[in-house]
Amino acid sequence: MELIRHNLPALIVVTPLVMGLLTSIIGRRGLGWWMAMGTTAAGLAMSVQLLVDVLSQGDRTLEYLMGNWPVPFGIGYSVDPLNATVLLIVSLLSAVITLYARKSVASEVPAGKLNFFYALWLFCITGLLGITITGDAFNLYVLLEISSLSTYTLVALGKDRNRRALTSAVNYLVLGSIGACFYLVGVAYLYMATGSLNIADIAERLQPIYASWGTDEPVYQKTVITGFAFMAVGLSLKLALFPLHGWLPNAYTYAPSSVSALLASTATKVGAYAFIRVIFTLVGVGFAFGRLHTDVALMVCSGAAILVGSWLAIRQTNVKKLLAYSSIAQIGYIALGFALANRDGITASVIHLFNHALTKGGMFLALGIVMYRVGGTRLSDLRGLGRKLPITMGAFTAGGLGLIGVPLTSGFISKWYLVSACLERGRYELAGVVLVGSVLALVYVWRVVETIYFGKREDEVTVREAPASMLVPTLILVGASIYFGVDSSFTTHIAGEAADFLLKVKP
Amino acid sequence: MQIVLDYYNYWACILIMMIGFYGIMAKSNLVKKVISLAIFQTGILVFYISTGKIDGGTGPVRVAEGAAEAVYSNPLPHALMLTAIVVGVSTMAVALAIIVNIRQAYGTIDELDIETMEHERGE
């Protein structure tokens, strides 16, 4: 037991990797799902244990050395309140969505490919967990590519329902690879300046470089600035920050239902985490925001993301695409939170990572049920479903209220912190943007809700309520998103811990 | 002029990367797009390798005892790029596999043609 507990940071990444390989070989017929389910459940248990462990540490960090090679020579995994929270988000959501996936995936993916589907599913989760936990800048790139490559394929597997999945996947692949390559170039520049790849070590070695910039002989000034610029653009592509969001709507729309839910609730969140890590831990907020004023650029982009994303969401007729555009707006809220760089802002950002994962995950699962029962996710497919699928549509509506940020939903808590962070920084116009975003969200959610409950259905087909194996995970996510809106002590506590941790390491 | 000559290796890498980048944006044939992506990645590989080069440096092999200390190139970028090559090859493989599927589904691998086809179907 002690051995497992000591090696938890490695096991949490290695388990899904090994199980993914096994699944591709022996996971035929139903077995693949069982293996994926067992692995993600074990991952959830491990990440809960890690969170408990890290919060019990005095300095709130856990270091793990791969093969006992000391950093910066070996690869070190380091856990702190921020990435322990993101680990919990990823493993919780992946476990719940895997629970849901069985019937949904079986109806959308050819039976002969199920073992490969679940193998890719586990590889994707491996990559996401790895990005979150690693303390090495190059290792992060490799894990980013592991998760991205499996994601491209998972998106493309939606091809049997709609062939546009293929073109979306290629588009995502090209843009995603450019993003990863930009990040890689950024790492090269920082390596030239510091001679290290360990994130904490680079941060330490950058200090004397920064100190030299005020003097007559600045060293590596252009190198570090260029490196950070490449990293920032690359990661913005990965997290789909406006205006680099082009790949997202189609990839989410045409992927199989479970894949959309997994991507929407974890992939962009991990991208946001990596960006936060680069700004706050790697280059330091004093350099990124204080010297380069990246925060202004981020605020403009995230403000535009909120407005444009919500506006485009209003105009969609495919509800899945509507949710995808809404995700772009929600990513704007997350980016706005950490761009403000005060305690409330980072707290809002981390809370919203969590809350949005639950809410959007739940809504995509509810749409997956519509797909499973009705066979489409256009607005016309949802017409009048309020009476036929009362529980599913109730869950969808409750999730929608969370997107708007109605009090007693978790979305309200995130927006409350975000608005107070804007006011604290004296950015009244950004607080206004957040409120306008909520009004626009009200419009696009209302359009769907109106269709669901008041739309008349011409074809009187009999649609039965979803099977329990799909309904229960949906209700878990939506229920959790409401629970954390009523009692937000857990989310605010861990997000506060993460914010304190990040601001303490300010150079 | 001096800055071009002093850093000619970096200029070469930038040139390769930009050729690739141009191809990614300008070509509508998906296979050409993916090849451009590979060229872009190759530019990065060369960039990494050239950061580790030292004038007159040899390979990082163990020097015989008693011999004068050798100057050697930094081996770490080479090791990193082995990983990056693997990643690049995998990306290529996934991309080409998807393009084969696109060809089967649409009968063409030209992005513009596909857009026109989808547009006509009212997407």
C-alpha cells in the first residue's frame, strides 16, 4: 500500500497508458468498456488521494522523481493545489463520462473498432493527466501530443454518422500540431537561455536573466521574450482562446457524443491549466504581465471570446454547435480570471474550470441521449422533447441555467468571483462584458429551452426516456453542478488554495 | 548583414519553417498541407539541433583517460529531437489515415472542393 501511495504521481499517468495498450489488444466486444471503466475509476481514486495528500503537506507540494533521477537531469512530476485540482477534474469527468459511454459509443462507433476506441480514449486521458502533473517543459509537449493525437482520431471516428467529422479532424490536426510546434519552439528558446527543461529550474534560472535587463548588458532578453511569445500562442491555440478557436466548433459538433463531452469538459481545461502554469510558474507573472503586459492582450482576447462566442452561439441551429460556441465564451471567462492575476481572479478561473467542466459535460451528455434516442441534435430534433424525455431535458435545462449563471447554480459562483475580481482591479468595462455575456447566454439557452418545451412536434414518434446507464451519469454531473452552486465551500476552498499557491511564487 | 551571417543557421531554420507554414496556409490539397506541416516540424528539428552545436565540437563520446579534454556538442537537443521525430511521424500517420478516409467519403482530397460539396448540401 505504501509503495502504491508513494508512487501515485507516476501511477496516475502510467495506469491508463498501460491499460490503453492492453485494451487495444484484448479489449474486444464488451471488455474494452470494462477496462476503460476500471481504469478511470482507479484514476479517480488516485487523484482524490493525491489531492488529500497535497493539501496535508506544509508547503502544499509533492515532488516525484522518475526513476529517482534528480531534477533537472531526470523528469520530475510535481503536484501542487492547482494541478491536484485539475487532476481531480480530469479524472472525475473521465470516469463519469466513461460510465455513460457504453451504449452511446456502441451506437455510434462500429463494433469491430470498440477496442481501439477505448484504447484511444485511455491514451487521451493519459495525455491530459500527464500534462497536468508533469514538472518538465518538454515532457509536457510529448504528453500534449499523446492526448492530441488520440483526440484527432476520436473526433474522426464520428465519420459513420457524419462524414464532416473527417474534415473537422484534419483541420483540428493541422491547427493542433501548429499549436504544439509553437510550444516546442518556445521551449527551445527558453532552453537556449537557461539550459534547463525543468519548469521550476527554468523559473529559478530566469531570475538572474531578468535582473540583468535593467543594466547595461541585458542577456537573453529577446530570446526569453520570443520563447514566451511562441509558448503563449501555441497554448492559446490548444485552449481555443479567441481568435484561435477555429478548430473547436466543428470538432465538437461532429465527434461522437461521448467524445464531445470528454473534450469539452477536460481538454480545453487542461490547455488553460498549462497556460496558467507557464505564466505563473515558468516565466513568472512579473515578467509576463508586469513587463510584457500580456494581461492586456489576454483581457482583450477573453472579452472578445465572451462576446463573440456567445453571439455566434445564438445564431446556431445545431445544438451541439451552439454548446461548442458557448464553450468558446466560457473559455473566455476562464482566461479573463487568470489575466486579472489577483486572488479573486485566479479563484474564479479555477472554480470555473471545475464548474464549467461539470455543467458543459452534463449538457453534452444530455445531448448525447437526444442523439441516441432521436438521431440528431438540430434544434428541430429537440422540438417538443420536454414531454418525451422529461428527465434528460430537465438536466439539460438545469445545465443551461448554470451557463447563464443563475443564482443557486455553480455558474453563479464563478461569475460572482470573476465580477468581484474585475471590480477589485478597477476594470469596470470587463465586469460589464461578463454581465453582457450572461445576458447573451440567457438568449441562446432560452432559444433551446423554448424549443424543448413549447415547440410542437409534427411527427408523433414514440421516444422513450434514456436507459439508466446514460441517465445516471448525466444526472450526476448536472446534480454536482447544482450542488456546488448551493454549497460552494469545497470548490472555493481548493481554488483559494490554488490561487494562494500561485501568487506566493510571484517573483 | 553581419546578423544574417553570424546566425545563418537560425535563418536557415526560419526559412524552412516559413516555407512549411506558407504551405499549410496556402495549399488546399490536404496531402500537400500535411507535407507542409512535416516541413514545418523539420525546421524545428534543425533549429533544436543547431542550438546544441559548438564550434569545433565533436560527438559527446567518453574521452580516453589522460587525453586532453574534448569540446563536444550538447547531446540533449539531439535526444529531445528523437522524441519529436517520433511525434512527427505519428502525426503524419494519423493525418494520412484520416485523409484516406476523406478520399473514400468525398472522392476528393481538396479542401475547397469538399467545402463546395458540403455547401451545396446546405450545411
